[in-house]
Amino acid sequence: MKDVIVKFDPQNRSLMERLFEPPAIGKMAPFTKVVVYSFLAIWSFFVLFPIYWVIITSFKDAAAVNQGPNFIPFIDFQPTLDAWRINFTADPYCDIASIARQIYLLAHNSVIFVLSPFVSLQPMEPQICKIYLAFTNSVVISIISTIFCVAVGSMAAYALARIQYKPKFGNIMIFVLLILAVTLMTTYSGIPWWMSSAVALALFFFLARSIGRHFKMSLGNGDILFWMISQRILPPIVVVVPLYVMFQAVGLLDTHLALILLYAVANLPIVVWLMHDFFANLPIELEESAQLDGATRFGIFWEIVMPLTRPGLAATTLLILVLNWNEYLFAVFLATVKVQTMPIMVAAKNTGEKGVLWWEMCAVTVVMIIPVIIMSILLTRFISKGVLLGAVKG
Amino acid sequence: MQKPVPQNTKDIQPGNSPAGISSGDKWREWCDRHAGSFFIAPAVTLILIFAIFPTIYSMVFALSRVRFTGDGLKFRYVGFRNFAKQFFGSSEMHFLGRTEPVSILGMIIFAVIVVTVLWWLYRSWKTATWVRMLGRSISAAMAIFLGWILCASLLSGNSIGTLYTTLFYVLFGCAVQFAIGTGLAFLCSQPIRGRNFFRVLFFIPLMVTPLGVGFAMRMIADVTKGPFEPILGLLGLQDWVWSASPWSARFVMVICDSWQWIPFIFICMLAALENVPRDHVEAAQVDGASSFHIFRDVTWPQVVPVAVTVLLIRAIEAFKIMDLPNIMTGGGPGSSTESMTLHSVYVWRANDLGSSAAIAYLLLILTVVVCASFFNYVVLSQIRKA
């Protein structure tokens, strides 16, 4: 800590000093208080105004939107439920019976969604009650993807914090070259993708066993961790077109499984990064004594380590859940009909010929925002306890 | 309780339980011995299949002319022509901006940049290993290239392309968001009432879907039907349209982007500020230091490592900006608010998959070099200092 040199003369204080002088340590001067609270109030207004505007617009009709700015319901304009009705009930098929059927189909399809490439889903006439379909899709995809991502990510993070890995640099180069060869073969000479990848995989294991043992240079855990985290730098636009072609080749286009896997991978770096920090900070003695008592690695991980990191786990899960809930780029490229998610519904209100149907779009956006606000309230409770700070410190 | 004593000492290995000898536990023991692979294999496989492979595959796109035919895509190898097009060919105006008449000011500043970069490279020549030297050369090359484009386009009074629009969003956006976010965090770290309320409130924008933010901002920024119409009227600016001039449109983008991302800086910096030991601050207060001095000399040095890391994360995400310009202006006027991601998407929509992949690759290279340079020269040194 540097020395702070301040002239302090209690007798001759300027007006500014008197105004900003705190009455006691840990308190604020009245004038400072006014300044601070007014800044906070201005910022609260700045934060809340767009949300307020979205909410009131969802209760406007076309006329109230197009007339010009109308700020206060019941005074400036007469609120209506038109937008909500159009979205949620006024669809010609949205009577009770078809909603019930829809819910049944959704339940049925969510159960077998993992098998969707192999088992044909019941046809879901996409023009019916799109919003319910999209909402359920969003819920199913984001929850399952989050659980999957957190499970895979925290396993990897734990392993990187506790087990020493020494992948040979040469083996990695062989692997990358083989991927390159497979890609070139498949695109330019038309060999089926499964054949070339099977051959390449076999070749890799053969080469790794034979030549691989002669390589000296190897990477450490820190390098693997850095590699995993650095995947976040990858702009999604780089991978989305190849992924489209890839999913088309294996018939996974427009399925839940495709989006679940993609969302999980996109957020894997965050999970690994945050969870690695929690695991690395746990006292290792607990695990060592459990190991002496004959517990397996999986047992230790599941019964000792996971419960200890519960706050961090919960915070990470919430964060990933929100990110998945909001994801748009992958969804718009890879989900065309069956697995449309909520962000696509929002964007769909931007129709080409009639312009943007602001009031309808705002109703959908409000539905999207409500769960997110609840989650962020939960999440801030964790963050305020400093749960996620450790990772940021690097 | 007596534990079974292992007969064979080979069985006692790190990560291998000595208890797993009995015959029924073969499978369990085998699993446990390979636990290391099982733990990390799913993550590595997922990343390989869904991140590394598509990245390499994207290179094939970038090196080909891609056509849609009846039975799928047809690739024809064209070398680096898709990349060359962005720098010298038909898309040069779009990507780099107009670089033609270079003004005297641009020349002078470019010379200064080149000399500074080369001096920096020369100074690290003696101490650095060859790997580090390679990294520094790449950073230096990127700096000189970006400096040249900056001097030839913006500083010579020419229009800028999507490359510098993206960099403008990243650099200017990060600066604005960091300044305001840190300021708010500092205010909230004072002993005020309702701190938790403000914390939750200020955090919310980050969590709203970027798409929704884009549409909400488009509504609000509308000069005829939006809420600012009366204010503009009072100021006598009824005829002013922000989306008509390139720079005002870019500034509006940054403001709207800031609405969403200031909370991120805010929440991280607040956590960091609250982590600063209370007694240091109080000791300074007892000594009669003003709050400005306390912030500069006591608090700030302790939060710098967090600050640079947060900036790095923010910059990484900022390079991916797409939703806001897409929704608010559609990249207009002209292509002046297009980020590189959006540029790539529009080229993709025009069915030029090869160029689209090439632009995406250029974005990847730009992001990696800029972020890696920032990480190596700023973040690491700050973390080491702390």
C-alpha cells in the first residue's frame, strides 16, 4: 500500500470539504449521499425504461404503437390484451382440446427426444399453437443441455485439477492431420464420411501406439485447460455452416439432440473455467483420506467433491441456463420447423411484408424475460457471496 | 476395522484403490484405473467433434468455391482467392473500407506506429525465447497491418469497412462499458442502503435475450414513434435521423450494446471491490484521505487483475456482436454498422459460402491475435504483479 499524503487541517476547511466530510468511518456525508443516490436512480431508470417500454408495448394495439410515443397506460392509451390473445389463444387451433393434444404430444416427444434421429416423432403440425411448442422446446433444450454441459464440464474440470495428464504433442499433431485428411477426402473425392472417419480413427490408434511412444514433447494440465477455455474465443459464425452440413449428413438437422449438443459445447469452456477454480481450491486432504478408505475416483467425485462445491455448481448452472435460454444463432441456422425455440419466435414477428408486429413481439419477449429475471435474482445472490469471483482473478 | 491387505504391491497405484481386489470388483477396479480418461474423454470428444472439426472443415469452405447442386454441395478448390478478394478484390471496400488517397497525417501516424512497434520488437529481441519471439512478431505484424488500415481509411478521411467497424465496437464499446460499469460498481460498494436491490436491478439487462434487446432498442431509438420523439422535438431535432449517418449509427449501436453489457462489468467489479479488505480502506479514511485518493491508491491496485480479466472476457464476447446491428439497422446505412459476423452472414445469404467462411476465418484470426496479445502482455503481467 502506497503512502497517502493528504493535507488535513481541521480548522480551515473549504466548503467542498465540509460538504463531503463523512460524519464517521463507514458512513457517508449527506451531500455525497445525495450524489450517489441520484446517480444510482438515474441508472435504475436507464435500466428499467427499455423493459418498461417492452411491457407496455405488449398491451398496445397497432394504432397505439403507430400514433407515436404513448407512455402511460389508461392515460395515453387504452391497454388491450390483443397481442397476448393473438399469441396465446386466438390462433384458430388454440381451443382447449387442441392445446391438450399439443401438451400430450409435447410430453410424448420430450420423452423420446433423444431418440429423435431413430424414432419418428409424432407429427406436430407446426402451424398450431407455435408459441407453446417453442416454449416447451426452449425449456426442454435449455434444461437438458445445461445439465449435460455442467456434468461433462465439471468432470473435465475436476480431472484437470486433480489428475496429471501428459498428452504427447506428436500424437495431437497426428490427430489434427488425420482430421484434415478426412475432411479433404470427404469433400473433394466423395468418400462417405463414416468410412473415412472410421479408417482415420483406426489409423490414429495404430500410429499413436507405434510411433507415438517415441515422441518426447508432452503437454501438461495447464495447456489442456487453456485449450478448453480458449474455445470460447471461436466465433460461432465460423462453425455454424460446417455444422449445418455435418448435421445434414447424419440426419440430425432440426432435432432436439443437435441443439442440445451444440449449446452444451458452446458453453463448455465457461463451465470448465469456473468449476476448475472451485475444485482447485478444495482441500485435497479430504479426497486423499477417502482414497485411503478405498473410495473410487467416481465415488470421491460424486459423494465428496460435488456436495462441497454446491454453491459454485448452482451459480454455474444458472448462468449456463440463461445463456442457453437466450441462444439464437445456432437455433436460427439449425432449427427450421420442429425445434423452433423462443428467440426464433421473437424474430419471427419481424415479418417482411407487414413490418415488425411490435405489440405481438413484445408479448413474446415478456414471456421470455420473466423466467430470466427470476433466475438472475437467484444468480445475484450467489455472485454477491463472491462465489464466481475466484475464477475471474485468474 | 481391519482393511484387506493387498497381496500384490503392483495394485497399489495412485488413483487405484487397494480395496478393489476381491473378484466381484474387477469391473469397478478397471473403471477406477481408467478414471482419468473417463473424466476427460466426454469433454474432449465434444470439443473435437463440434468445435475443432467444424473449424477445420470451415477452412475447406474458405478455400473452395461452393455451389448448391441437386445432391448437396459441390466444392471446387480455388486456393486463397476467397481471402484475396477481401483484401485486394471486389470486397475490399466492404471489408477494409476505402484506403485510396492517404493523407499526410495518415502517413505520419503510420510511420510513428511502425517505428514504435519495431522498437518494441527490437527491445524484446535479446531476452525472449524463439517461441515468444514468434508470438511477438505475429502481434507486431497485426499491429502494423491494423495501423496501416487505420491510417489509410479513417485518418485520411475515408470510410471504414467492417473490419474497423468491428474493432470500433470492441475498443470503444469496451472502454465505455468498463468506465461506466466500474463507476457504478464503485458507487454500489459505498455503504449505501438497498445495495442488494441495486445489484439485482443492474444485473438484469445482461440476462435479457440479445435479440429482445435488439428489438427493444430499435423501438426505443425510433425517431418518430419512440419515446425520445418529444425530447428530440424540444431540442429542435425533429428531422434528425441517427440511422442516416454512419457514425451516429455506430454510436447508437455502442450505446445499445452497453445497456446489455455494462451489468457484466458492474457485477464482476462489484464483487472485486467488495473483496478489498475493509480495514485498508478504513485505515486510509482515518488518515484523512479523500475518497478519490482511496480509490486510486488503495482500492484500484487490488482490483486491477480482476479488471483486466473482465475486460478480456468482454472483448472476446464483443468480437461476436451480430444481433444488434442486424436488427436495428440491417447493417446500414450502406454497410457502415456491419460487424464482421454480420458481414459473413450477409455474404452467406448471397450464397457465396466460400467468401463467408473466409470472412469468418479472418474474424477468428483477428480475435485470436488481439485477445492473445492482450492476454500475454497485459493480463499475465498484471496477474504476476498482484
